[in-house]
Amino acid sequence: MLCIRINLTPEIRIEQAILNVGVDLPEYVTKLTVIGTITNDDCGFISRNMRETLQELDLSEASFEGNEIPDCAFWGCIGLTTVIIPDSVVKIGNYAFSFCTALVSVNIPDSVANIGCEAFSGCTNLAYIAIPASVTVIGNGIVHPMSSFKNCPARITVHPDNHVYKIENGRLRNKVPVNIKVKLTPETGLEQALKQRKINNPQLLKKLTISGRFTQSDFDYIRANMSENLQVLEIREIPFDKKAIPDISFKDFLKLERVNMYKVIVNIDGLRDGGSEISTTIIFV
């Protein structure tokens, strides 16, 4: 069993750091402790050269660029049994630990807010995962959160102070709905329809589908209450009064990825500007 401790600097990356401690063949390392900032390239080196033999990865004294574990960072590291994630990490990337089939122990620190899509899928030996109160997004926030733990038999617990997720009948679930369909009428606008569905926190919705009727006041309600987290908006087969076609502007929507419009007439002022790298796709059918 070969255990090493390495220091990373901007000039010394993981391959050189391993050589600096007298190890010519990284595939013989079974326990690795890292100090310093880990880059995406460092993760790639581990995945390519140590995926079958590295068993323990201690990152408690390390950090990641942007405080995010990159997508696919340790994908397929089939020898890995234990990982200690640093308490500076705010996001675990998509597929970060997918198919680490020997993984039995991993900590999710209180700093983590986002666990990516299928981050632990295929971890067939993982026995236990504790979701801290800090986690507000699992997967893409729309599909069932268990998709991040697909084919993973781990017993999952959620901190009681987590306001987004819970354990129900042994499965990880959303405390409040994030995907809602409503049919509006002349008597029932969007705000009232959501209250009837007992949606008291519309700002947490990720996907909203509207049919039946859609007015300017309905869109203004969406903009005022859902612009921070809404990712998908669907508007379906609405017979507009041509004298009252709503003006729609997405300039202030921070996370909106897709707008689907089916047999709809609207005036679109434009997409939101600034503050987000997400591009919005608008589909008319």
C-alpha cells in the first residue's frame, strides 16, 4: 500500500507533484492526500492514470477552482473506496463520481448547495449519503432528485433544516412541488390557481405549464415571483383576445433555459440581458 501526500501550486500540477515525492508510477498509489487547488486537468490525470488502483482520496486540505468539483471529475474511478470532500466546495458537478463502483464512503460538507445530475449514479457499493441543510438543487432541479443517485443503493438521509428536500417512504423527494401544471380561467388567474394548489413559495418553482388562459397580469406575476429560479415555461393552446395580447420580456429571468409555446400569440419584447450565461431557447409550435 503506497500512501503519499502532495502539495499543488500554480507551477506544480499533480503529475509533477507525485514525481516530487519520489513516485514514478502513479498507478501504484493507493492513498492520495492533496494540499492546494485542484484543477480540471488534475482530476483528468487521476481518472486516466489512477482510476483502478487509487482507493483513498483525502481532499480535506485541498480546494477546487471556483469551489466546484468539475463535471465527470472522477468518473469511472473503479478502485476508489473513500473520498473526503473539502468543506469549501459549493457544487458537485454532473457525473462527478459516476460509476465509482467501489465507493463506500463520501462526505457532503455543509458548504455544498448543488449536487449535479447523476453525480453518484452507478456507485453500486455506496452505503450511506447524508444531504446537508445547505443543498438546494439536486440534478437539474426539475427531474426527480433520485436521478442523481441512479443505481446507487445508498441509504440517504436529509438534514431536518433542509427546506427543499425530504425523505418520504425511504426515497428522496422535494418538500414542495417544483414542476406545476395549471389551467387558468376568466375567474381564476395564475396567483389564485397556485394558491388553490397550496403553492405558497412560487419562487421555488423550476417548471411551469399554463393552459386555458393567459393575461398580462399572469405574466407580470411570473416575472415578479419566479424570475430567479424558473427554468422551463410552457404556454399551451390559449385563445387570446387580440386586443389584450400580453407583452412578454425575459430580460430579468436568471435561469430560464427553455420557453415552449403551443398555438400561442404573444408579443415578445426580448430576452433578458446580463447576469447569466444561460441561453434561452424559445420554441413555437
